[in-house]
Amino acid sequence: MSLHPAGDDREGDAEDGDRPEVPEGVLRGIEDIADGNTASKEDLESLLKY
């Protein structure tokens, strides 16, 4: 996915090194969501009622 409009004669982001790095925790979170490993609203509310 490019951060620039298509057809602007730029090289791809992967080639010019301008792609932002994604933190490892974000990648783990995406995998958890894909696997269905998420907390429910009730789980979160019970944690906040300490």
C-alpha cells in the first residue's frame, strides 16, 4: 500500500525506504484479532471495577 497517489512517477515505498515501521505489539494485536483472541466488553468492565 502506497502513501502516495498512483501515477506520480515515484518509485514504490518499499524501494525508497520511506515505509513506516510497524511495532511488533501492533502486529501481535492484529494476529490476536484475526484469531478471535480478544476481550469482551464484560471482561474489560470487570477489570476496570477493581
